[in-house]
Amino acid sequence: MALNYKDDVLVRIYLIVAVMVAIAGALAYKTIDIAVINREANMKKGAEYFQEREVRPERGNIYSRNNNLLATSVPYFTLHFDPFVAPPRTYYDNIDSLSYLLSLHVDDSHTAGDWRDSLTFMRDSFSKPARHYYKIAESVSYRELQEIKKFPIFNLGRFGGGFIVTKKDERKRPFGWLARRTIGKIDGKKVGIENAFDKELAGKSGKAHMFSISKNDDVWLPTENLAIVEPTAGADVYTTLDVNIQDITENALHRAMRKHRPDWGAAIVMDVKTGAIRAIANLGMNTTRTKYFEQYNYAIQRSTEPGSTFKLATMMALLEDKKVTLDGEIDIEKGVKEFSKDKVKVTDSNPLSRHWNVISIRQAFEQSSNVAMAKLADSLYVDGEFSARLQSFHLDEKTGIELSGEGTPMVNDTSRAEWSGISNAWLSFGYESRLTPLQMLTFFNTVANGGKMMKPYVVEEIRREGKTLTDFRPTVVDEQIASQHTIEELQTLLEGVVERGTAKKLKSDKYRFAGKTGTSQQNYGKRRRKTEHQASFAGYFPAEKPVYSVIVVIYNPTQGGYYGGEVAGPVFREISDNIYNSMITVHDALNQGPRPVLYAAQLPNRDAGNLAEITTILDYVNVKLDSLPGSELAVVDAADERVVVKPWDPAAQQWPNVRGMRLRDAVYVLENNGYKVHPKGVGRVTDQQWHTDGKGKRGKDVTLILN
């Protein structure tokens, strides 16, 4: 019997309902199977692909005292591609354009045709299982990433076009090897400031829901959900280091290392009034003895017997205890004297001593007589008096600088029953004691500072987003380490060493400095060992109003001498000369006399940069302007007795000319126009060198020469 139309419709409805009920039943069963029956197994499997994972914060920066960036985290990106995300029509309509751009801007070792074949194979290959994670590029800069994100298909993002970006921060030091060991590192074992202030620099990690897109590569990307806990970026650390003084110190030390071929060398520059470290240089020789580099912080961590620089402490003890006067006399017995029943011989290294018997205490210090110091300490102190007095000067205490690994100082305690009968004598000229260069410098700095001992420090502030979190103030260790009279006499002694004594050859006719040479034998008593010496020089300048104290220690020089005055002293002199020449505060002001007539050659000319900054500077030096341009950038032209500021738009030129600009303004102009800048030197741009592209024409890279 044929079904009528109404029955036919009902049958179809019943069939559709039956199918829907069956599907609903299957879905319900599957839901129960996932959520109840096999819940544990499914949860375990889901946890392999979806997890709550740590989100690392951005690490803070490290700055010098003059706001130069010493260490920063630079983001680099790895680019991957899932070819199955974009719709087929979108994919194949844009594959040619994408291939061309990839060959032009990402990897020009492959032609556009090569890229097209690869992209086609990624999606259409039937010989291998489908992959959803192909690497496109790695170590891509942020600027490059912004351009690549505009490419067709990639511009649809991760969920629309399969463009996957993973970020990795790489720690960079813009000044390269400058203060490398002091700044430290974070890969492997943390050292230096990176280690001492790791908690502040690191910030706090956050948490986010993430899913795995490649188990083999351990790549996780955040879901669309918001982070569970937002990460807190690390704080910035502002150090006391001055990049100019650091550069001066490292270069001077490196020249001496190449000349004298020692095992290692260290130099420190300290601000006299505050104890702030302005420079720390450390250079050690590699195992093949072919190259020097910063591998260990000798200045802070390596304690050695200091030698004759320690005589300053001996004289402080003798003067403070009123055992001697500088005009008093002593018989140095032509530079040779035996001590104790064991007849241990002490000898002067100064050849002039062979001609002297009775000399003044002042002359004995200036000429660095071991015999004189040994006789005074041995005859004027009993039991543990001498070592106790030396320890009262804090010579057996660590400085407490923020950096880890400070060497432990030692001054032999002669109050112990087992102390040697020669100990007082040997202590007096720098043996039976061990000090790091920093600890020795801290003592010299105290004398330069009128007797006030300051704690050395290398960090001034910790800031986050411009707000100061911690401010490290100068710390006084001892308000007056010795009487003012004693300190003043010690200052005259140190000046006398340079004027008439062992450092006479280092004397400058431009300014006066004070200091003490030191030479010590480091491996005495060790049989069948080649003799090793340590050369040192510690002092401060200018002598009449000290601003900086400096110590130079060079261990085991193998050529060109080994005495402190001939090895370490010239390094001190080079450092102090170069710093002095750049110190405005120690020179007479130029405007003390009548104002001269200024000619064009004496006025600023062809200086270019931000208009607001140019006008601020000209206003500060009282240079009047008739009119100002309306542009953001300007250039200064000089005529007799006047300055003209003109508008300037280097970006309008085919190849922007940024000569005369400071680096910041030059980078602003060039990078905003798509160029990549490679700076060399400091100061203003004096020349620019365009790199060539693959076709021999001018490319997008330019090296700026600054001077």
C-alpha cells in the first residue's frame, strides 16, 4: 500500500529523530567514557599536552654610574609554521608571495622557488605523517619579527595562519669585555653583580596555562586564557662603575700584561670620599700562555703577601704609638741584617742601601728599606703588641663588598705561643700577612681620606620602572683610624716616595700624586720552585686634594723587570694621567678670565640632533638665537659671533646622512627608516659606512664611526 504524503513526511521525521537520538546517545556515552569510565587515563593524557607552566620574567638591566647600559636581556625569536591552519584557498593563493618574501628577507640561501617547493611539500606530502611544526628561522630580532609578521599567511597569526613565535632572552653586554668579570654572567655559574643581585635582577616568575605543540622539541605556547599569575619584571641595578675610567684602567693594565707577561694582573680605582668603586680590571693568562682575558676576580678574591706597600701600616703603627719620629734616625747596616737566634737574614732590594748606614726614618720609608722597618718593629714591640696594633687598623677584616668570594685577609697573630721570633720583623715589610688588592687599597684610601675608612661598594641603587627600591649610601667603617697628626705625616711620606724615593721616575710635572711601591717574593721556602714575584703600586691623586685612589698588582712578571716601581708603577701613572686629563673638577674654570670674542671656528658647527636638546644646551651657555625652525631635528651652523639653527631632515635623503649627530639621534633616524645600525666608538658620528647587499649595492646595514 502506497504511503500518502503525510505518512512519508512522518517517516522521514522519525528517521531523523532516530538518527539524532543515536548520535546524542553516542555523544553521551563518549562523554561518560571520557569523564567517568576512562577519566584517569584521559586526565593523564591531557596533562601531557595541557599544563600550568612557569612564565619567566624579563631580567633587569645593569647600568654604570653614568647610565650606560652594561648588561641587558635582548629578546630573540624562533619562528615555526603549521601549514595546516590556514584554509586551502588562502594558503595556495598566497604561497608565491610568501616564498618570495622568505627568500628576500629571511633566508636568501634559498630561492623563491626553493621556498615554494618546501611550503608545498609541508602541506601536500603523502610520504610522511603530517607535521604541524616546521622551523622557519631562529635568532630573529624584534625589528625583523615586526616585518615578518606582515607577510601573507603569517599576518593571520597563530590561529589563523599557523605562524608560531617563541621568544628567548639572551644576555648581552653592550660594552663587550669591559668590566666583564665584575658585571658577571648568568649562564652556568653566576658570578659578579649578576650573582650578588640575582634575586633583584631576576624578578618573580608567573604562571600560565600552556599547551604543547611539539613534544620532541619541548615547545609550549600559552592558551588564550589569561595568565594565572603575571610575572614581575626584574629590577635594574645601577653600579658605581664609570665606563670611561673602566676603559682607561683595562687598557693600561692590558698593555702592561703584554709587556711583562705575568700570570695575572689587577687594578682598582676607588672614589676617595665615598669608597665607591669606579673601575675593577682583572686579566689572567690562559693555559697556553698566549692570551689574557677576564677569567677570575683577582682584585677581590686573590689574597697574597703584599710586600712593601704594607710598610704604610707599619709606619702608621709606629707613629700612632709614638715609637718614632720622621726625623729620627736608624742604622740600616748597609741593607743587610740578621734576626733571631736562627740568624734569618733580611736584605734591602734597593741598591742604594749598600752605601748607607744611618739614615732618617723618613728616608727609610721613601727608599723602602726592609731592614729599617724590620729593626723598628722587632726592637720596639714585644709579644703580640705589633700584630694587635695592625689588626686595630681593620687589616684582618674583610671589606664586605657586595660581590661574593672576597678573599680572607690575614695578619699573623704574634700573641700565639707558636709565633716565630722573626714574625714582627717579617710583618713590618709585608710578609706573614695576606691581603687582597681591594683590602690593601681600602687602607691606602683611608689615609687619602684623612683617616676616615670607607666601605668599598660597587652598587648605588636598585630601581624598578624608574622608582628607587634600594639606595646604597656610603658607609663609614671607622670615623678616624688614627690621629690626624699621624695621617698627615703618612701623607707626607707617600708624597716623598714619589718626590724623592722609589717612585721618583714616575713623577709628573702636571700634577702631584702620592703612593708606595711594593715588591714581594711569593714562593719563598718552597724548594725547587722558580722564584715568583709580585709587583704592586698603591696611591692616590691629586696629592693635595685626593679624588681617586688606585692600586695595581701584577703577579709573576716574567720579562721587563719585576719591581713595583718599574712594572706596576707605570700602570698607575697611565691610569692617573688619563683620568686626570678628563677630570673637570681639578682644573681651573675656563670662565674665570674675561669673556673672549668667539669666532666661527670656536663655535659649535654642524652639530645635529634633537631641536629641544640643542636649544637647551645653547641656552645654558647663553647663546642667543634669532629664530627656531619648526622641525623635530635641527643642525647648528656657525657664523662669526652668532649661531644659526636650521631645520634638518636626513630621512628625506635617499641615504640618510647622520654625520654630526650623537648615537641616540642617529639610531632614531636610521632605525625608524628601516636601517640596521652598527656603532663603533663614542661621541658624535664622524663617518658612516654602508654595507652592501647580495647584489653589491647599498644595503640596509650601516656602520657609524663615532669620535
